[in-house]
Amino acid sequence: MFLRPEPITPAFAAAQAYLQQFIDYEKKMPALYGPDKMDPTRPGRLLAALGSPHERLKAIHIAGTKGKGSVAAYCAAALRAAGLKVGLYTSPHLIDFRERIRILTPADEDGRISQAAFVALVDQLRPVIPTIPGLTWFELVTALAFMHFAQEKVDIAVVEVGLGGRLDATNALTPLVAVITSISYDHTALLGETLAAIAGEKGGIIKPGVPVVIAPQPPEALRRLRDIAASRDAPTTLVGQDVTLATRALDPTLSQVAVYDQRAPNPAATERLLTLSLPGYHQQVNAAVALAALDQVQPHFPTLTTAAVQAGFAHTQWPGRLQRLPASSEEGPDILLDGAHNGDSAAKLAQALRDLFPDRRCRFLLGVTRDKDFAGILRALLPLSTNIVVTRSTHPRAADPTHLQQVAATLGGSIQISPNLVHGLRTLWQQSSPADLICVTGSLYIVGDLLNQWERLQSDLSRPTH
């Protein structure tokens, strides 16, 4: 789906450099997550000064700990298959910054914002920025995305929350439907130490009277989300209760799930069979969540038929999620990429590997950011692995591999340290047989690092001499 980056123009580089002078909490997390750091009125004031482009957007707004990007990708693909012009705003990017801001059409499945359009939008931002102190990089990029979507007159925007929800820059939107994907422990220092607290932050995107679709949740999180929805008179669809799913096929080459509406007089008659391009049971759940969200917006878009949804889901691409790289050698092991970055997502990855590759020996190349649950990730992966190599991504928040090694030792595991991703991948490659799997995981940043270097690595990797 993502083309390789094109050469950067001087004007684009200068526009990026201008925005990068503003604080970027993706690179350096705030010490506190509250109104003093993340002023919830600031994005709205910025957008108002720009003519309130967000108010001209029909939108699907998605928060959660895991699955946000996949649900967004499913929704955007189905809407595109329905013949619509779809804005898609996601984060982080893997290879090219412009992946974050895309407009998908039936004629264009890539749709990244052009460098020229980005430069023009930054020029529109410049005179407004000094009037609103404290603006962050993400707030500015979000405003830029909403401006782009409004100016290009998209039919609908699919918007992923950056961090949390309640205080996120994207929360200036009033969408057609809000979506809360799976909630688990992540960014606990900022969002709270309990699932109820985290759910309170994620549920902050629920708006009065706006329908909300909620993915299957731990009981503590679900109670909090239902309380928020009830207090705001937001009609609620619970996936797993109101909408259920049944796996029809689950293997590396075929994933099929049937989805039912339990609120109908005859739920069996509501069956919709979806063939998915994204593997794993967790992606079947994400597809059911996306379908429930699309059902809420369908009255606005008559071309969004079941056939369009089925076509879109069957061709959805979302790199870095159980992504199998093309073989670099007929004699080499398969390489999978997955952005699992906390204990819950690592457990879902482990289950997917058991489901999809039950007879394959797994080796992991792991790169994690500093604020993550190292122990939770390792507890999920160590039982599957004959070997884990830890390294450091190029991201500023990358964790020290020595720390991961120390945590592994407390869990009774042994892992190797590699000075960089290339060395780590070569180490695992030389230790692997063709029947093995090498899984690169721990963050989307380590996945992005590998994708950026894959073309060169393909030609370098070779089978060892045993």
C-alpha cells in the first residue's frame, strides 16, 4: 500500500523543519498528561482561527489501546470501495511522514498528501501559530490534516486518536460515530494505572448523542465506557454482545469471519461473511468493530453496501501488522513484522503465531520504547521463542536493550543483545532454518526501521554454512 518515499524537495524539508521546532510528544512524552500540558481548548482555538475545517467533515473517530489503525484501515478501504473520497489520518508512520495524511479514492489507494500541498498548508498555518501559545507538533499536524480534508472536500474522514482521547487534538471533531477499540495497560504514567482510568481517557471522545461502537473489553474498562456513554446519551453498540462474530476460517492464507446482529428478531438471518486480508483472530474482531461502525454511517452513504464492505475488507492492507515480507531467499526463513508494543498486544501476537504457524519455530527481534511494559511483552513471547534478540530502534524513546535483558533474566529467560537492527536480523538469519519464523516486533518504530532498510537487506541476507 505504501510506496517508497519520493525525493524530498527543499520546500517540503523546510516546512517539516518549521513544524519540528514545536514540541513533539511522540518523541518525548510529557511529564504530566493534563490540561496544563495538553490544553483541551487549544486545538479548537487553532481550528477556529483557520476557519473551523473540522466542522465541515463527516468523520469516524477511533480511540483505543490496540487495533485503532487496523479498524481505521478497514473502514477507509470499505468506504473507498463504495466509491467515496476518504480522508485517512493515522499515526505513527512507518516509512514516509505523508502516510499519516491520505485521501483515498477509487482511482488512488495510496493518496498520501503531496509535498506541494503540505507546504501550502504550512504556509496557511504560519500566521496563525503565534496567536495561540503552547501549540504542539501533533496539534499542528492534526489541524493541517483537517484543513487538507476540508479543502479537498472528502466525503468522509477516518481519524485515529494520537494519544488517549479526552485531551487529544483530534477530539475537536464531532463525528458521525465514535469507536473505542481494545483497551489495555499502556502509557499508564500518563493515562492512569487502572483500566477504568485508561478507559476514562479513551472514552473522552464519546460525544453527547453520537453513536459509539465499543470493542470487547475487560469488565473494568467496559463498565467505565458504558457509564460515559450513558451519561452522554450516546447510543451504544457492544461488539461481543450486540454484534457477535464466529470464525469460519483462520490460517495464513485465508481468514473468514461471520458477523451477526443479536438485536435483530432473527440474528442468524443477519449473517455477513467477511473474507479478510489481515491475518489473526484479533483482526477478525477488529473487522467486526469496523463493520459495526460502518453500519452507523451507512445511512449517509447509500453506496456503502454489504458488497462494498466485503470488497474493501478483502483488500485492506495495513503494514506492520503480521506482515509477511517477500522472501529474500528460497532457503531462508520467513520474516514477519508486527507492531505489538505492550503486554496485551504481544499476547495477541503470540496467539496469532500459535494459530497460524503451529509447527514453526519462532525467533524474535525485539525493539521496545522506554515507557512500555517490558515484562508483559516478554512473558507473552518467551514461551514461543527459541531465541530473542533485543536491539534499539532509531526512535528517540527507544529502550536500552540491556534493560530488557535484565527483565528477561528475572523471568527466567535468556536473550541476546544486538547493537542495531541490521546486526540483529543477520544474527537470527544465520541461526535459522528455512522452516523457522523470524518475527520483528516490540514497536512500530522497529518495524519502520526494518522496512526502510529492507531493499538493501534482501540482497545482503544469505543462508549460513552449517
